[in-house]
Amino acid sequence: MRISTRQTYDALVNNMTNGMAKLLKSQEMFASGKKINKPSDDPVGARQVMDYKDMMSGMTQYQRNIGYAESYLNEAESVLSGVSDTLAKIKEIAINEATGTASAQTRASAAIEVDQLYQQLLGVGNTRIGDKYIFAGFKNNNPAFSINGAPPPAVNYDGDTNEAEIEVGIGRKMAYGLTGDDIFKNTTDIYQVVSDLKTALEGNNATGIQNSMNDLDSGVVQVSNNISKIGGRLNRLTAETENISSFKLETQKLVSNIEDADFAKLVSDFAQQKISLEALQQSTGKVLELNIFNYIR
Amino acid sequence: MSGLNAITNIAKTGLMTAQTAIQVTANNIANVNNPDYKRQRVNMSSASMILSGGTIIGTGVAVDGIERVYDRFLQLQIYNSKSSLGRYSKEEYVLSRLEAVFNDLEGYGLTNVLNEFFNAVQDTANDPTSYAARVALLGKGDTLAARINGMESRIRQQTSDINKEISGKVSDVNNLASQVASINQEILKAESSGGTANDLRDKRDALIKSLSEYIDITVLDNNDGQKTILAAGGNPLVESAFSAAMGVRADANNDGNYDVVFPDVTGGYTDITDNISSGSLKGLINTRDNTFTPSFTKLKTIAASITKEFNEIHRAGYGLDGSTGNDFFNALTPDVTANSTNTGGALVTTSGIINLSQVTLSDYEIRFTSSTTFSIVDTTNNTVISTGAAYTSGANIDFDGIRVVITDTPGTPQAGDVFKVSITKNAAMNFGVSLTDANKFAAATQAAALPGDNRNALALAALKDDSTVLSNGTATFSTYYASIVADIGTKAQDSSRNASFQDVVVNQMENNMDSVSGVSMEEEAANLVKYQYAYQAAAKIITVVDDLFNTLVNLVR
């Protein structure tokens, strides 16, 4: 086939520029560490990467939500275990003052002690974290319990019965909130029981003191049931978090597989392209030296 | 004597011919690097024979002509492949610009800001009384809005750039066409006295090659040496000394995008946009109409959908201050425009959304079948909403949650009048957070359950994964958006591959041409030597004849 002079030069130049272009493309991947730098590099892979990263962002948020619920539940658990102790102490007092060895005086002083413990229980019911009353349901800007003043001092629950929820997965919510109603009043009205005990002690009323003991037991059970409920929720949240962590890890691996440049291969490709380009440049030099007019005198 | 003279004459033809040949060789050598040059060669043939002394004897050599070595078929192949290359390289460039707007891999695009916005909604759901969380939410809403507005503006700018470039390319085509027409004339004049105007033909081929990059052309040779060029499937662009001037025209029914128009015999113009099949003009038109416009519409649809779904849930909830019925994002408004071809005088006086939950985000047309009846068509889904409705000036026209009022000012509507209604048209441009007071963010579902009620915020957060919001109830915001990116990426990759491939093809075609018409230094060098010998030998003959003459003269002394 006939080759014109221009063709020769053009071919030499084209080959060298193509070789250089390949080298530069490898370098671009070195710089970013990724095979896919824009969607057109690999549209299918890019779509998958986008979907995975979208999922991981959602996962991270769920972990945040779970962390928020966990700190609430941990706080609730620690104050409620205090409640169990307080109720145990009250029961001990009741036992002592129900026996024959008690007198009007011992009962009177016991009443004062019970009153202190009563205030303590009220304080727990109105626990605040920051500016929120944690046992008031949704109406958490006001104390959950208030004394309504009508004798004997009765305690009103001023909160509501809504349990706060968080989102833990796509379309999945979990309730974590606790209401003071459930813990302190519902089946056994603990405040009423303790208040009645105090009244009985003040009135030297042995039967009253005796009656309160069963109710105190029910109260203890009620509180411990709620503590178990908290424990159950914390366990579930831990399980969710762990699932999410391993899911994120797996998804990150998938993203890396698609997106990350294989450095070992890149390095060897680059070395090969460099050698090839050097050979091209040398041979181009030799070809350019050939000139028939060197030989025609 | 006549014999000696004859020999001298023969030698003379040899000298002249060799001289001409060397001149042509010199011309070839001088033009070795001229890319438009086709090598020339001298065609020689024996001069006419004569009868002399009973035998037929030759009278030397004559130059038939200086031929331009050229293969017409190869030239046409170059034009075709250049057209394709022009198209695909333009598409590659334009799509790479669009891709940069949607490049989520580098942190542009919508995915990240959308996720961060919904994460902020969840943070507020976790802690609805936290002022900090609410303020952060408004901030992320602003970031989302800025990104959507920014993308909208960039796409609009790039589309405008495409239209400007179409106009520019049309001017270039007209310019080249008129140059070809004038060279046609020059060639006609130059060749009227015989011979071929090789350099003018080279120049004309170069112009036509440039022309082929812009638009698809068919090149026909006239018998008189002129060429006729038909463009975009048969429109006569150049005919002898005349060239047509194409133009551009804004199409009001296509968002003001330019159509390419060709002058017709009546002095008007016909739209040839769809007839252009190759060249950079095709690349521009194709990407504009088949990638830019649909992607733009989809971006607007996402903005409209986010606005509609979010506002709908937000209005039903309660802020910390007990307020309700507030929009979070700027409310959607329908854009209603009268077709430029309407003949009646009726105009739209008011339009708005009356029931957000019934809005479908489709585009509609209110078509008047007479001055008193109209039908409503959903043009996105090609369904008829109502037909034969009676028209009263100033009455409410309600459909799919939208209300439009048309009145007879300054005149009545006529049959064939069309009004276009679109919710999505300005949705991306107008997208923004309308809520300014963080306390009014409606996290609560019931006023009685304030301030800890986070159920409305949870419902808003759940929109992120709601797969019924788009694509006729099959896509979430993210998946709908991701499909736009994937589509652009695929088209960009395709055009890039096509451009590379076409580059190789053009190279191959040009090599084929060069193989026939290109100057080879070695060949010319050898020719130089060859013709030099011929010259020397012819000169030697004259010396010999001179010698013979002397011998003859000295015979008779």
C-alpha cells in the first residue's frame, strides 16, 4: 500500500499521543484512588454505588436515633432502680411499725421518715433531663406529677399516655418512651399507697399500716416490670445497632469493590504503558531520521 | 536538414516536458505538508506521428495535462465520517458538561443534600423541643433549596449555550456555503480556457470538508466542474454560484429552543430541525432535545414532588407555638400560558391550587373546541380529563386540585385555542424554604400532645423511603433521581465511545485518501532524478545534433 509522507508523520504522532493519553488516564486513577470518577466511566456501577451510599447514609442516621433512645433508657433505668430501693425501705418501716412493739411515738417519727421518702418518689416521677420531664409522655415541658392539695394529698398525673418512637430502619419504628402513668399509678397507685401509709402512721392506725404492705409489694413488682421492659428495649436497640454496623461494613465493601481502583493492577499497567511509550518515542526518533535526500547528492 | 531540425524539435519537446515535469515535482515537494493538497502528476503521451521518408516516425513527447490524483469516492467517505465525528464529539462534550451537574460521585448532584435534609428531620423527630435541631433543619432545607436552584440554573444556562452554539454553527455553515459558491464560479472561469484548476479544487474540497463537520451533506458533481451541495436530506445549500442561507427560529412551544430553518421558494422558511441527521448541529439538537430537556423536566418533577408531599404532611401538623396549616417549602403554583398560535382573545386571569392532595404533577392542556366548549387533557399521561365542558367567562375551571379562571378580555376564545397548565415548569426555580420561624416546624400531630409529640416529624422523615411519590407510584425521590444520573451517564459513555470509534474511522478514511493523493517524498525524489536524467539526455541530443550539423557543414568546405 502506498504511504504518503504526511501519513507517516501523522501515524507517528498519533501513536505517541495515544500512548500518553493512556498513561494520563492511569494517573488520574492514582490521584483519586477510584475507577469511577464520573457516571459515564461506568454507568451501571455508578448507579449501584449511589444506591449503596444512600443506604449507608440512612443507616448512620438510624444509629444516631438509637443512640438518642439509649441515653433516655439508661437514665430511666438508673432512677427507677432507685425507686425499688426506696419502696423496699418503706416496706421495712411498715413491717416494723405494724408489730406490737410499735407505739404512737415510733409511728409518728416513722411517718416523718415516710414523708421524706414520699417526696423522693415524687421527685423521681418528675425526673428532668435537660428541660424535659422524661416520664410525662409528650407533654414533657411540665412536671409529670403534681399534688392536687385535696386531703389526703392526692397526686395527679399531668402527662399523657403517648410513648415516643424513633425510626430504626426503613419503615420501622420502635417505641422507647415510658409514661409516669404506667410506672407509678396505673395498676397500683404507688403514691396513693405511700400517702395512705403515712396517714395511717400519723393516725396510729395499725390496720392501715398492715393493709399497705400488700400494696407496697404490688408496687415493687410494678416498678420491676417496668425496669425489665427497659432492659428488653435496650437489648433490642443494641441488637439493631449491631446489625446496622455489620450491614454498613458489608455495604462499604461492596462499594469499594465497584469503586476503588485496583492499585496492584494500576501500577503494573502504568509500568507497561511507560515502557511502551518509551519504545514508541525511540522508534519515532529513528524513523524521523530517515530522509532520502541524505543519499541523493 | 528537416531531419536534423526534426531531431532538434524532438529534443526540445523532451526538454520542455522534463522541465514541466520537474516543475510539477517541485510543486508536490513544496506542498508535502499541506493537508488539503492532492498530488499532481504530468500525463505525457507521444506527440503525433508523421510520415517521413516512407516510414511513420514519432515527433517527441507532449504534455497531455497536469492531473490531480484524486478518488471521488474516498473523498465522499471522508465527508460522511467527518459528519459523524462532528456529531459524536459534540455530543460527548455537551454531555460531559451536563454530567458534571449531576455528578454525585464527586459530591455534586442531589443525593447528599437530600439525605442530609431528611437526617435533620429525624434529628428533630428525636428531640422536637430542641431549638437547635429545628434551626439546623431549616438550614439543611436552605442547603437543599440552594442545590436544586443551582442545578436548575446551570442546566438552563447550558441549554441556552447550546442554542447559541446552534445559531453560531448555522452562521458558519452559511459562510462556508457562500465561499464554496464563489469558488464554483472561479473554477468555472479558470477552466473555461482548458486545463483543470487544481489548487482551486483543492481549496473547494477543504471548504466542503469543513462544512461536513457541521451538518450532513450530499455532494454532486455538475458537468461544468461546479459542485452542488444538498444539506439535511436534500435541501439545496449550494447550487453553482448560489448559496442558501439557513437560519434559526425560537420555538415558543418548546421553551424557546431554536429550530433550524431553511429558506423555501415562497420566501418563507421551513423547519428542517428533524431532517438534520449528522454533524455537530445534529449532536447539539439531539442532546438538547433527547437528554437535556427530559433531564430538566425530571429535576423539576422531583422539586415539585418534594414540595407537594412535604407540604401536605406539614400543613396537617402543629408547630411548637400551636400554629398549623403552614407550608414548609414555597407553595406550588401552576404556570398557565396561552399558545402563541391562539387566535382568540381570552386570557387567564387567575390560577392556583385548591386541593394539594389531588394534585398529580402532570402537565395539562385546556383545549377550546369552540368559543363555548373546551376539553381538558392530561398531556403527560395522554388521558382526557373532560370533554365538551361549557365555557363561561370568569367561571372556575377545576380539575385535579387546580383551579384556572379564563375570561373574555380582551376577546372570546376561538376553536383551536390552547392553554397549557404546568405545575412542574417553575418548581425547581421557585423551590425554597418558606418557613422562617423554627418554632413553627410542625413536628406534632396533635395540639394537645405538644411539645413532645414527634409523630408528624416521623411521618415527614418517612417520606425519604416512600416509594409511591414518583413514577406513577413506583419510585422514591432518590431512586427517581438516581435514574436520571444513570441515564445521563450511559448517554455520555455511549457518545464518548462513539466519538473514539468515529475518530478511528475518520483516520482510516483520511489514510485511504492520503494513500492515493498524498505526496511521498521518496517518490518525488526518485521522480526528480528521473526527470533530471531525461533533461540531461535531451540536452545531450541537441549537442549531438549540433555536432552532426558541424560535420555536415564542414563536409563542403
